[in-house]
Amino acid sequence: MKQQSLVALSALMFSSSVFANGEFEPNKKECVNVGKEITRVSSEMDTAKSGIQKSWLKRQLGALKTKRTSCSMKGFEANKPELAKL
């Protein structure tokens, strides 16, 4: 439990600095795997046990969805493997 909390806290600090800076500039390389990351984070959120981890994953998922929207608006196609689950 303590180890999970430390991992979640470390990841939270990292993701906050990466996603909160708002400096994402869409390009083909950045946009290609956004859908895969959304799928990965979604499935990880389904299995997360701690509230801290779930909270961090929810924030990450929101940032990834914003990133996917930016990619679409700039004309770059983000892979959408999450549609394959349906």
C-alpha cells in the first residue's frame, strides 16, 4: 500500500508538470499513440485500488483526451484503439 502511494504520488508530480504547462504542440509523432495511451490509462483506472492513484489516472485521462482533441483540430489523426473495445 505504501509503495503504491509513493508510485502514484511520483507519477502525479511528473504528470502535473508535463500536462499542466499547456505547451503541447500537436504533430504527427506526438499524436500517433494518444489513443493507445487513453486505452491503457482507462484499463489501469478500472483496476486501480487507491483513491490517490484513481485521482491521478483520471487527471491523466482528461489531459490525454484534451491532447487527442488538439491533434484532431490540427489535422493529425490520433489512433483510436479504444473503439475496438466496443
